Amino acid sequence: MACDHWRRRGVLDRLDLTLVLPYDAALGVARPDRHLEDALAAYGVRVLRGARVERLDERSATVRSPGGVTVLDDLTFAHVVPHYRAPGWVAEAGLAGDTAAGLVDVDPTTMRHPRHPGVWALGDVADLRTRPSGGALRRQVAVLADLLTAGPRVDDGPRYDGYTVMPITLDRRRLMLVEIDRTGRPAPTVPFWDLARPRRSTWLVDRYGLPPVYFRRILRGRV
């Protein structure tokens, strides 16, 4: 969206833009990644893959990647997102697994702790081996509610397949919704409409339709 804004203002070609990706691809999903790669190329963004920011100074950033160390000097703006970690009390309570983020150790399909069967976890704090999102949480809540009420039949209850949804904006007026399961396979909820294709109509739904549904219905348990 920033690149689209700068292009509209006529200053994009005067900017040096670098995107630091921790992986080889942005999402690891073939079709959406192709759309993203095309957009990055069109905006003239240099991409450092498999990289991480090692050091931040007042006007520079040091980035290490398989190709070596790159120092980005004379920075005007840097948006750096730290690695996510669960709250410290998760590890202190003996609930964390062996992930660096200290997430609650759970069976990713049932959300139940393997060593403490009375403990269940979902959302950002749980090691569900999928990308967290509001759509993912909604699916998790539905599965967990059924499992908690299943009693002795919990082994025959539903399972969470890792479904998640990622809204990705390509520019100011186009958006794609990437729906995948835990393995990265497409998991569309609307089979007759390709949501993974960038569309203005999808942007309109996300911008004006989803917020009232989210706040007035989903958060109140009505959907």
C-alpha cells in the first residue's frame, strides 16, 4: 500500500526499497506468491530472502542472509517486526513446548496439552503449527467447543486442520484472501469465487463488509 501511494504521488522511482523476508518466499503458497512477486517487481522492491535483521542503528540496519551481510545505510524509514513470543508465565508454568517462541505445547489437531489433559489452548499462544489469524481462531473455537462437550467421546470428535486466512493487499484497491490448511494446501470457504486472486471486489468486502460482521456478530458469538 505504501508503494502504491508513492507511485500515485510520482516519487516511487526516487526511492530505494528493500524487503527482508525470513523465508525464501513471502507466504510459501504458490499462486499467491506469484501475485506478490509480480507486485514487488512492478514496484522495484529489492528482496533479501532467508534473511533477518541483526542490528539496528540510528540510520542503518545490518541484515544477514545466505548471500552474506548487507548494511542498509541512510535509512529514512524502517518497519521491523520482532519475533513473536508467548508470555513468560507459559514457560514458568511448565506448559511450553520446545519452540523458541515458548508457545503452549498442544496436539495441533485437538488443541489439548499432551502432558496435562485438563489444559487446552488456542489462538496466538498455542503451538498449532499454522499462521495465526482471526479466521483461524474462529475455526479453532468451533472445534474446541465440540471437543470440550464431547466428554468420553473426545477421541471421536472433530479435528482442527490448521485452517487460516491471510488478507493481503497488492495495492490501494486490490486484495486477495489466502485460505490454506496446516500443510499449505488451499482451503477455500467460497468454492465458486477465487478469493486468492487479487480483486477490487474482495477489497470492498474486506474494507466495508467484514468489520461490522466481525465486531457485531463474530465477537458476540452470533456467527
